[in-house]
Amino acid sequence: MVIDAHIHVQPWRQLRPGALDRISSGRSDLDLIRRLFDDPAAFLRFLDEQGIDRAVLVNYVSPDVIGFTDEVNEWIGNYCRGHEDRLVAVGGVHPRLTPDPAGAIQHIVERHRIRVLKLHPPHQHFFANAYRDGGNLPGLAALYERAQSLGVPVIVHTGTSIFPDARNKYGDPMTLDDVAVDFPRLTIIAAHGGRPLWMEPCFFLLRRHPNVHMDISGIPPRALLRYFPRLAEVAHKTLFGTDWPSPGVDSPRRNLEEFRALPLPPEAKEAILGGTAERIFARRS
């Protein structure tokens, strides 16, 4: 079982010009990407060709950086409808722009069948622990509490972003230390493992907190063991992901082949390629 736990299938037409330029730069497969984003059946065939059994389709709300509005939740819910055995719909809310984040989460889970939430601090301009110590987003606590009570995992972008108007100070994964302590039953996934500035803190969080995991999307597989030399120790908390079609990611298959070539124990590879994700993203009725 191979699960790409971080791949982007998104409403292409909502992208802001700057974001579209950054994604498009140097790519020769833009027509294919557009077709796949318009046709779930074609995307499933693409996954077969790439050697991927299931995919977690990451979306989030960021109107001022990427262009995605709240409508992205309905879009991805409809895209995955009827294919939930292979596709996991990821949506979200904007913590700074949503008056009632907890209510908004309840709505998108019930109405649009969103199964996982995505927060992107560098693109939404907030610290993940901004509900504490006089922070400016007390509603974040209610957001995490509602996700915890619903059993909905939360993916949080950690590390840097090269998109226009991203604010990288918000990408420090150590802000998740508070979240993991305050919401111990919340499943947290640190996307990108804090790449490239905060990989050691991310590894620390995985070892400290039972509820913190990471995906390795956006990290060149050939460099993975240089960044995480003790990766096998946290294989049961690590998820394979490609971040396709983000800048620098040619194809899921290439990432998969490069990962399989790493000198890791077979059981560690099995956990990272699918076992961990299968446990976290188990389908709920």
C-alpha cells in the first residue's frame, strides 16, 4: 500500500497570478495538470500510472496569498465524492478571517465531507499557538478543540514557503509544542518536517509527543536521511508525501522510486509509505 499523504489537487482557476506563475515556472505538464484537476477519473488513472494507491488531497483557505477562498472546501468535497476509498478530502478555515472557526469546521466536515483539516501559518499569517499567552487568535483554541472532538486530523505547514507574500516566521514547528500539550487527543501532522530550517525541532516534537507526526513531502528523497539520519526511529509517525505539483516536484513516481532506494529497514519503508497514513486517515462513517 502506497499512500501519497500530501498531494495538491486544487481549483486551478482560483490561483492568484503570482502563485500561478510560481507553480507554472519550468513545468511542461501544465495541460495535464489542468485536465487532472478537472476530472477525478483521469486523476485516479494518473495515480495508477504513478504507483500510488491512495492520495490525500491537500487544500486550504488563503485568498490573499494563494487565492483559495472558503469555496475550496465544497470543490474538493465534490471532487472526492464517490472515490472516498482512494481519495481523502482535505479542507480548512482561515483562522484570522473566520469569526467562528469551530462552527466553520463543523460545517465543512458535515456538509462537504472534509476528512482532514489543513492550516498554513506562513500563508495565513498566524502562529499555530496564537491562542496562548495573550495571543491575538483566541478562536484557535476552539478550532483545535472541535477538531479533537470530531476526530479530525490537522495538517499544519511547517518550514518555509517561496510563494509571494508568504511570511516564513510563522513556519516554526515549535509552536506546535503548545498545541500538542493542550490538545493531547488531537492528531497533528507537521507538513514538510520543518524543512529546511527547523528539521531538528520537528524531530524532537515527534519523539516528545504521541500525537505529533510529520509528512516528508517537499523534501528531496535523496536528501532525506541527511536531514533526518534517525528517520527509522520515527517511521511509525512519518508519512510519505510528494507535494506534487509544487515547484521542484516532477512526478510522484520519481519521488517514490527515490524513496524506495533509501537504505532504510523494510519495516520502516512500509510504515512510511502507507502504514502510518492508513492508520491516521482510516475512513470514518
